[in-house]
Amino acid sequence: MQRIEAGEKIEADDWMPDEYRVTLIKLIAMHAVSEIMGALPEKEWVPKAPSLRRKLGIMAKVQDEMGHGQLLLRVAEDLMAPLGKTREDIIEDLLNERLKFHNVFHMPAPTWADAGLIGWLVDGAAIMTQTNMLDASYGPYARALKRICAEEVFHAQHGESIILALAEGTKEQKEMLQEALNRWWEALLMFFGPPTADTTGTSKQDITIKYRIRTKTNEQLRQDFFTKYVPRIWALGLKIPDETMHFDKEKGQWIYRQPDWERFKEIIRNNGPKSQERLELRRTAYKQNAWVREALSAVRTAG
């Protein structure tokens, strides 16, 4: 704690208490598999995007997300080495439903507006969460986040480009955009996690702040998101599906209707609209590509 409070970075081969190691493993492993699972809603739109330019753009974004997942798996693997575990254990934990992935990636993306909204608002929320950890006390994670955040900025711009085109388009396109916002709004509120552990019975924010892995609470991040994006949403002529939403000048904060946190708990238990379908897609890919892993393992052994 003295090293952390002095601003030093903890490295993979440094001594660390079990609580710190386990907290990091859970956080980074969840982040890694969420990058991988997060590519799936947009992957569906690669063949259906409305132009070749849009196809190339969303395909590049999917590729980036998978790369982020691989980078983070490597960071987590170093932390797990003293416990005798590897990145394969992380993937198997995901497929066996022992490891959760982010709530937003359990949701459907039935229209092109959903694909744009994921890039604009979901990646925008991710940038806020991840930049809050750019100075994390664990050095390898902080360094990985610098690269990831730089690429996520492009992803958010890509999503915004889609959204602006739709907002300036036909009546049907504008209606499609509003429907996508209505569909995603509650998931976006849930993105940052519960305000306190009392809300859902569990929250890791206190321990991650204690170890200076992050600096802001879930609610502070949610308020930052509102400040940045609510005026932009309104400026596009869109309606936020919450008639209570407003900024209280006296309190200096946004007032909003709480999402259904019981539903949140069901979603992260893999009972969301697309949870099982996307997990089954990953299970199938994992089985079908086992020969690649075996071939690479054989090459490494021979080398």
C-alpha cells in the first residue's frame, strides 16, 4: 500500500497480497472476455452493413475488439501464473458460465441503428470506464489500457458517424434510431454497475478504489456519461426514454429513473436476451478451432 500510495506501479513479478491479485484477475479476465463477446453483436452486421465502406469499417472494429481481448488475456495470464492457471482456463470459465461478461453484450442488435449506437454510446461508456483506470496501480493493465483506449476513440467516432447519417436521414431511419435508443437505454444505465453494493448485493468498486486500480465510483462515471452524452442525444432530436431525466443545478447532478437492478442480476447470470445464443456461438468456435491451438502448441513444443 505504501508503494501504491507513492504512485509506484506494481508489476507482474512483484509480491502482492492475495486480495489484490484476485481482484485484478477477476477484473481483467472479465474485461478480456467482454471484449471478445462484445465483438459478436457487431459481427452480425459485417455482411449486412449498408455499403462496402461500412462493411470494412465495422469489420475492422470487430478485429480490434478481438485483439483487445487477446491483449488482456495475456495480462491476466501473467497474474494467474503463480496459481497454475492459463488463458485457456479463462476461456473455459466463460464457456462453462463461471466467468461473467459485461451486461451490455447480452443484448440484441436487430437493426443497423443498434450497430451504430453500440459504437457511439456503448464504446463511449467504455472509454469513460477505461480512462478512469489509465493510471491503475497495476502497471501491465495500465499500459494495455493506453493502447485500448486510443483505439476505442476511433470506434466511438465510427459509431457516431453511423448515428449522424441516420439522424440526418429519412423518417424511417430516424424512427429506427429512436427505437434503438429506447432498446439500449436501460442497458447503458446498467453499464457502470450498481451505485452501491446494497443495490445488487455485490460491488467491487470499493476494493478497486482502495488499491487505486480506479479513482471514480460507478455513480460518478454514470454522471460523467450523462453530462457528455445527454445533451448530444437531445441535439439530434432524439428523446431519452425517461421523462424524469433532468439536471438538478442545486445538487449539481443528473436526476434519472433507476434501471431494474433485478433484471441486471438476471442478465449477468446469462439469462439475458442473447446470452445463451452468443455463448453457444463461442462454444462452437472453440471446439471447431481446437486443432489450431493443438497445432500451435506442437510448434512451440518442437521449437
